[in-house]
Amino acid sequence: MARTGAVLPVALGALAACLGVALVTQPPGGVGDGFRGRQGAEIDKRAIEPLDVVRAPGDLGEQAFAHARTLVGFGQRHPGTPGWSKQLDHIETTLAALGLTVQRDTWTDRKERITFTNLAATIPGKRPDRIVLACHHDTKCTQGHADPEHNFHFVGANDGASGVALLLALAPVLKATPREATIELVFFDGEESLDWAWNDAARALFGSKRFVQKHRDAQLLGKEPRIAAVVLLDMVGRTDLHIQDELYSTRELRQLMWSAAVATGHQAAFCQRAEAAADDHKPFLDVGIPALDLIDLNGNPHWHKPTDTLDNMAPASLQKVADVVMTMLPVVERRYALRTD
Ligand SMILES: [Zn+2]
């Protein structure tokens, strides 16, 4: 993913810092709901909706951390590496052990000559409309770049493994509870930019772009229920967790995330700063599907650095995100999947 639009002048930034004010990006025009890829306005933190708290099991953070340890043990996991293959197998066997059917979508990008694989598994609910819970499984390739500073040993503990690990740990919990909407767990490949720079996702988001295109094609043929909303987990395990108010995400979903953070007592780790981040939710937003990115990018010193290791992750952080997701999810199901318009 990529930071975008940090445009405030240095002097204003310094003033903001002096005043203890969070430095934020300014939405163009100050309007927008995250649809069609526009940045929206920051959330209103005073608008807190009372929610029924749904806590994840107390050891879920530990379970997710154990998955992350396994994934990191596979080494680098960009497409074509042995670690990438092992990780796909780990995701598949973990979900299959729960009785879930895993769909592998493997394709070769003609231009890049790279073979990618998305994985998806469906947990049926009362309604066919789907809520997609997603992450990316590839890690940033940190070899072969022109700038020697971009070539280093990298295991992507948070950027990559944490989202996968949390989805795997959540899967049995989600499956054990009857759900209003169908939940689809999706593990995207090729999120990371092949160029070191983001370059407006010209060579990134391969998996999510393909997923959305296939979904659109299937819907045109009447072959697939609609995707009602998307919740994306990316970099959700840092010890000093801070899930930003990500400004591309649908504002209504960001407000809901904030309410869930307050309800669960985890608000210190959420929405203390606001910034847009281009990520796998963008292709969904671009076709009008509401989407939320739970991402810890703003102020994260380990992003695409050798220090993105398990040492800088904590089970307690994964637990907090799990609590917020579990608390939000029933509301997302009711509000989006049961909507008839
Ligand atoms: Zn990354």
C-alpha cells in the first residue's frame, strides 16, 4: 500500500505538532464518502454509536501470533518464492481443517510474466450477499532493486503475515456462529508494488483488481451474489498498534470502526491520526462497493524495513483488532448485506 496526499506544509505540520494536533491530510473539496476512490473527510469522533460488544476469544491474539510465526518461518513470500508456495499451502490446510472449501485462483499476468494466486473460502450465512474479509498474503520483494537500500532481508511479519494470521485465527470463530450474511475470507496476492515506489498502483494490487473484475463479470451473468461490503486487514499486529482513520475507506464504515473501538475500550489504538492509504480496498471502492481498510501505516517505522519482524509485533494488538472486527461485523452484516436497494 502507499501513503498518499500528505500535502501540509512543514511549518503548519510543526505548528500542529506543537499544539498536539494530529497531522492529517486534507480531503480535496472536503467531501466524499470513500466511493469511487476519493478521499473522504475525517470521522467525527464525537459521533459514537452504542454497540453490543462482541469480544474475540481471549486467546485469539495468541493464536493469530502463532500463525504469523509459522508464516514468517517460511521466509520471503513474494510470488514464485518457496515461502509463497508454503504459505498458500498453510492457508489452505488451515481452512480445510475447519471444513471450509478453499478456492485457488491462479493466473499468469502476461505483461509481468508472474504467476499469482488468490485464495478464498466462504462461510455461508442466512443471506447469500457477501461480506468480504480480506488481507494480502504476498510480501514486498526486497531484492533486485536498483537502489541498494531497497535490497535487504525482509520477512513481512506485520506487512503481510499479520493480516493472514488474523483471518486464519478468526475463521473458526466466524464459522462457529450463525451469521446473517455470507462471509467470504479472501487472501489477495500481488498487493505489493513490483516497483519500489507505488506509482499509482500501476504494478500493484494485482490480486484485488482481478478479484473485482471477476466479480463484476460473474454478476453480469447473474452467477454471483453481490459483495455488500469489504473489511480489509493490513498490518494489524504491531506492538505499538495504531489503526489510522484511512481516508479512502467508506466514511460510514470508519465511523462504525471508531464506535467499535470505543465500545471495546481499544480507542487509544484507533483513529488517533488520519491519512489515506491506497490498498486492496481501492478496486472495490472504484466500482462503488463500500470498503474499510484497517491499516497501521501512518507513523509505522517498520513499514518495508528490515525491522518488520515478530519482535515488533504483539498478540495483544491482534486481539484488539479482532475485538473491533467482531464487534463491527454483525452491524456491517445487518446494515449492508440485508439492504435491499
Ligand atoms: Zn507493504
